[in-house]
Amino acid sequence: MSNHLPAGGNGGGGRAGDSGLRYPSNGKTIYHRPLNRTKTAELSKAAFAYLFAEMVSYAQRRVTGIQELEKRLNLQGHPIGLKLLDLLLFREPPRSQLRPLNIIALLHFIKINVWTHLFGRQADRLEKSSNPDTPDEFMIIDNEPLVNAYISVPKEMSQLNCAAFAAGIIEGVCDGAGFPARVTAHTVGDTAGEGGEMWPGRTVFLVKFQPEVLEREALIGAKS
Amino acid sequence: MSYYFAIIGTQDNPLFEYDFGTSKQGGDGMARFTEQARQLNQFIIHSSLDIVEEVQWTNGQMYLKLIDRFFTSYISCFLTASNIKFLLLHQPPSTSSSSSALPHPSSSGSSSTSTLVQSSHHPPTSASTSSLSVIPSLSTLTGGSNSSTPTLIGGGGTSSRTSTSIAANPTSPQTEEAIRNFFAEVYENYVKAIMSPFYKTNMEIRSPVFRARVAAAGRKYL
């Protein structure tokens, strides 16, 4: 491909112009910046809330229903998940830099690493569907999702859960790791479960893996 | 020692490729692949993708080490979290395939135009004199005459001097470690590349800065 062609500019320090690439005025590209962040480098919650409110209203344009709105929010989160997977594994210490090989390892990675990175704490619970008909369904439970902190859903849209955005991030992580899945966010705060009235905003992220994931899981389990 | 490095996406599509030679032991960082071998390399890399798929679910490490071998070509693999494959084909200089491995003037002239590490074009004469200057002891052994063919001295020099180096022992732990370091550095730059909001999975990486970074990692470790 391109490095077999004798065209200039590909191998050298990279001059602007011949690649159509624009350089920042200080000459520092993304390759010059470190990937590890300092512990204290956190974003303000207010800035996030403002941005997320804009994202929701942007997704709300030209949609006909709640389903479609949630799908758009999901799509906004998906590429973030794909990239977070690589970034967070890169930041792991070399000894524990392991690719998740089974569903449990993957969900633990999401519950602990992804959640801590995004929301500053772990997800509250991890559950497997107790229904024997749906062994492909897993649940990540967050008692009060940060994304919903400043969002009050109007009555006529009570089905909507804006944590569909976070669900999209989870879906991106799963897809990237080779575990294709559908992830949806559901509010269960008002149903009378244990502590249901304590956490009115409790959200369940339902992770439904594709059949081939379970098939492979069974094969790997049988081998080891 | 010649290397061919490729990044393969999740759909077995190539995202990036780069070939280079060793920079250790006075190597000039040029790949010594013939035109035919260049094209063959892509097939070898592609065929070893099957082995990657076999190994990837039994080993959670990112660096899968040496996974495949095709005659004198050895393939090492590094698998990122999102199943992007880094494959490095390395070919030790061998006497059996001397026609392709030896840096005779015509091949070095052609490879300096096709390999883009060095922007300046080396005429064949300067390449042969530089290979002579790094092995002065050998040239005295062979009679000290500069009139002897540079191909012979260059070939003998690489095989005798690199017997303990990473180039001659593709399966040694030192080689494994050097390739691990190379992959780690490329991985860091790869993660930086995908952090760009304009980059989507399985897009070709065209950044000249990325290419320069890979070249620098190759010079540093291999």
C-alpha cells in the first residue's frame, strides 16, 4: 500500500500539505500527548450535565418515538465504549493487562474499570438473569446513574431513560471485546423491589448477548 | 534482518503496513525484501490470521508471541483489547536465501526508494561503502582490499556479527522481549490514534506522524 509508493512525506517528520493534515500551531499532535491522566483530572459535573442536556435535545430532533430517541442516545455512546476499552486496558498495569475472555470477566471490567473511569465509583450490582429461558441476559445495576442526575422525564415520556447513552457505552465495550450484545437501560425505581423506594432512579442495564457468544463461552468452558 | 509490520482490523482488513530493516549492528534500517517477497509477505500475514483466531480465546495476554512460521519468515502477534491485530513478520538473514537477503547494490538502491524511513535517496555506491566502514576488521581479514565485492563482505559480516543478536535468533527470549517492547510502543501510539474523535474502528491509519512513530519504535528496538 502507501509505503510501497515512492511518494514523499509518509515517512519523514510529516510536513503539512502533502497529506492534507493540519497541524496545531504549537506543533503538538495527539501523538505528543500522554495517555495516562493524573488522578485529579476530573471534569466538572456541571459541564457534563450541560453537555448531556444538549445531547439529549439534539437526539430528540426529528425522532418520532421514545424508542428511536433511545436508539440515538445509544448510538452516541457506542463509539465511546469502543475507544474506552482500549484506553482503559492500556492504563492497566502491565501485569493485569488481560483481554476479557469470558462474559464474567468482561462484565467485571465494565462494572469496575469503566464505571470508575466514567462516574467515579463502581456500579452497584451485577446480576445474571434468573429466568432459565434467557441465559444470555445479564444485568448491571446502578442505583442512581450520574447521567440522569439532572434529568426529569416528563410524564408522557415515562418510558424514556436517558441512561440509554450509558447503555450505548456498555454496548461499545462489549462489541469491541468480541462479545456482540444489545444493551438497553430500564428504570426500575418505582417497582417494589428491595430498596426500590430508596433509589427512585435505579436503572438496570440489560445486556443481552448474541447467541454465538454463549456458544463460544460453552466451547471455551468445555476445553479448560 | 527484514521486518514487515501490519495492523489488521476486526474484519481482517489491513489498516496499516510498514516494512523496515534492522537498525542494530550497523544495519541501515532498510528492508531487504525482493519485490516478490513483498507481495508474498501479505499472504503469509493473512494466512497467520487463522492461527491468531485459534490462540486468542485461550490466552488473555495481549502479546501472543511467536505464533506462526513460514519457511524463514516468523510471525509475532499482538492483539489489542478491541481485537485489532498487530502482526510482525521477521525474516532473519539466511545463507540459503542469500539472493534475497544480501544487500547487493541493485536491491539496496531499489529499496531505498521504496522504503520511506530516510527521505534522502542513497546511491548504491554510498550504501556499499557504509557497509564496509562498519566492518573494518572483516575487510582486513579478507585481505584488506576494498576491491573485493561488497556483497560478499556484507553478507559474511551480518551472519558472523549477528549470531548473538536478535536478528539471527528469531525464537530467543531476547528477540521476544525486543518485539514486545516494539509492540508496546506501537500500541501506545495506536491508542492515541484511535482517541481522535474522527477515527472510527477499522479505518485505515494514514497519519504520517503515526508512521514516523512506528519507524522510530522499529529503529529503537529491532
